[in-house]
Amino acid sequence: MNIKLHLDQAEYDPIERTAEAYGCEVEDVVYTAVNEYMLRIGNFKEQCGAECRKIHTDFAAMRTEVLNTKLARKNNLPLWADSAGSVHNYEGLGPDLAAKSKKSAF
């Protein structure tokens, strides 16, 4: 499944510069943003503590988060995806029997 995101050049350029600074692709930065958003709306009650602030303000921590998300995406569903953390196909249950993630608000 593909999602097309249309950005103005002024929106795209900073994302491209961020990806270049992190040593990854634009898609990796955008996916990380979607991942962060989905996790936040899935758990409104949790507050953003010191570690959370660090991830969103420190260059090295932000770069690490993007690169870790990129690596995790290769073989894992994000926590907010349907059937996140499960082994559905391994257990013989097809994707049509997927369960909604507890981390997903909608």
C-alpha cells in the first residue's frame, strides 16, 4: 500500500535537509513523524517527560530516533498498527483476522 503526500517545495526542502543530516531518506523522516503522531493519539493520558523532550529537542537523539524507526520498520509493524506486536501470520491467522492495536486511538 502506498500513500502519496503532496508537499509544497517550501515544506519538502526542510524535510529533505533533515533526512540528509540524518543520513536517511525523506520517507524515513515522514514515517517517523506519522509513527510519533499515531503513538501520541493512542495514549493521551501519558505525559511527555524528560526523555520525550530530549527526543524532540536534541539533534543526536532525534537522529537516533529516525534511524531506529527506519531499522525497526524493515521487519516490524509500528505499535499503532493493527495486530502490532503479534505473530498473526506465524500463528496461521491471516491479515484478514488482524486486531486493532491498543496503541491506536481510532
